[in-house]
Amino acid sequence: MALREIRLEGDEILRKKSKTVEVIDDKIKELIRDMDETMHSANGVGISAVQVGILKRIIVIDVNYDGSPSLKLINPEIIKKKGSEEFQEGCLSFPNKFAKVIRPSEVVVKALNEEGKSITVKGKGLLAEALCHEIDHLNGILFIDIMEQGTLEYIDNDQNDSSKK
């Protein structure tokens, strides 16, 4: 496993649409392990492959903070949304920047796991937010694109680690 460089605000790759993963081979599995390690090292709750410079439809999420395995999804797709909720959201690619974003309060996501098996993930609250945020990354959409106008803040410390995606 290795830490990967997180692409930051202004990097053109963050605006590109990621490609479907056709084959889950050892290279993809290594990327997923690296993403997981990189996300945890940066105190994030989610990361997409595009954030480490790879245009593949892969996301890793860990909202539990309890040592349980991270959620690793390949080719994730939101198939159902319910409700709406306002979140104070940040992003590993936008260090120390936060803004209010309206996202579904519940989502259902269809994806593949690391073994290539089709799975369904149901998320509420923070998990729903993280799923939406990371899937947006795969489509070149950033939280600053959908934030409520006038809510972007720069915070000069890491007190809000749980909001980083």
C-alpha cells in the first residue's frame, strides 16, 4: 500500500468524467487499498479515484471511525433518492474549505464490490452525503458547484475533520 497524492483545487482532472471499470484486477485492487490508506491518512471520510489522479469510477468511504472496513465501491450509481438535508461539507481536494450543500437525506446506490459482485448500499445522513459527494466527483462535479451561495468558509484548522470528503 502507498499514500497517493491528493489532487487539489484547480487541478483540471477534478473536472473530468471518470470511466467505467471494466475489469477488477490486481491493479484496481491495489488502487483501492491505496485510496483507503490515503483517505485515512488525510482524516477524510471519503475519496474518489479522480482525487488521486485516476479517472476510474471507484470510491472509498468510511463514516464509522470504529476500525471497521471502509466501504469500497466500483462503478457506483445512485438508483434512489429520498428527502433533502443541509450539510456543512468539505473536501480533501479543497483543504480547510467548507460550505452548505443540500443533498438527499437518503440514497440507494448500486455498485460492484472488490470481488466484482453486485451490491446495494443504503445510506442515510452522513453516509448519504458522502455517497453523493464521491459519486459527484466521478462526474466532474465539485461541492463548490452545488453549494449554497455565500456559504463558502475557510477554516484555518482541522477541527472539522468529519466533514472532509
